[in-house]
Amino acid sequence: MFRSSLRKFIEKEVNPYYEEWEDKGSIPREVYKKMGDQGFLSPQVDPAYGGLGLDFGFNLVLSEEMSRVGGGTAGVTIHSSIVVPYLEAYGTEEQKKKYLPKCVNGEILTAVAMTEPGTGSDLASVRTTAVRDGDHYVINGQKTFITNGINAELFFVVVKTDPNATPAHKGVSLIMVEGDTPGFSRGRKLKKLGMRSSDTAELIFEDARVPVSNLLGEEGKGF
């Protein structure tokens, strides 16, 4: 039933427009909201936070059906099956109550910001820093090739909270950054050879101040 209803949604709301989205380089933001309204985003989330409480196999159905359309729909899987589970696994009760219901209903689209210019996906060597200043972290650095970078409202950012840690991976933390945070901006929407409707962008952090309460899990345990 889940697959059948999802496929009908895709046939009506996705298939007729996919080539146009590929040309434009992104899926319209309202499509994700429609998917959330229909219960297709992160179906594994506990009903206590607005989800359906289904097993993770339903995420695979979601990935399969979106992949039938084309690789440019990857942003849906990134959100539902990769990023939201970070919050489920490591978020505090306060964080989960604040963000999960909106991740499920499509009000919030997520992205994970790992890759950097010059360091690639070698997470132990990231150079984006988060320095504690009272009740905030001050984040500086750049990310690139970030899926959902244009459309997302919530970014799970890999940072160095201790650049001098030995070994290096012990200085890595994960911090959630809201899209309207002062000092945070989106750079170029990147042009790609394929999967073009999966919006991919550069992210820039210039003294972006984020509450310490947005640390995901423990400091230094991000890796």
C-alpha cells in the first residue's frame, strides 16, 4: 500500500516535471512539502514525533520508487534515510521535539555538510572550526558539493571543535545549523554532469553563531 500510493504520487507530481527540474538544477521546494503531507518522508520516525513508526524497509521502498524516476531525486533519500536518522539516534529529547515533526511533514528539509574544498570527504581533516563562546559556537569555514544545499532549512555540519586533538578525528563534532543563521550563507549552486535536479551547493560560514544546544551528541564524538 505504501509503495502503491507513493508511485501514484510520483506519477502525478514528479514524472511530468522531472526533465524540467533537471534543466533548472533543482526540485521545487514545495514538492518535498507535498511528500511530507502525504507521509512519505522519514516513515521510520516514531509517532511521538509525528512519524509513522514503520521499519527502515519503508525507506528502501522510498529510495526504489524515487530512483525509478532518476538519480536527481537523491535529495529525498539524503533527507529521509541518512540525515534524519542522525537526529533520531543522537538528538536530545528537546532537539527531537523541536525538529523531527517538521522533518516528517516537510516543513524542514535537511542536509549533511561534510565535504570541503581541498579536503574532500576526509572528515578527520576538516578545517571548518566551531569555537565555544559562552552559550554559542562560532563557526567559520566552507563546505562544497552539499546535496540539498539550496533547498534545506537545517544543516548537520561537521566541524572541528578541537583542531589540536590527537588523533585528529577526536576533535570532530556535529552541529545543527538553521538556514537563516546570521553569518551562514549559500554559495554557488553547482552545475553537474548528471543528477542535476538534486540541488548541490557551496556553504559559507563567517562567524556564524549557533547555540550550544544545537550540538548533536557529544563534543568530540562527531566522527
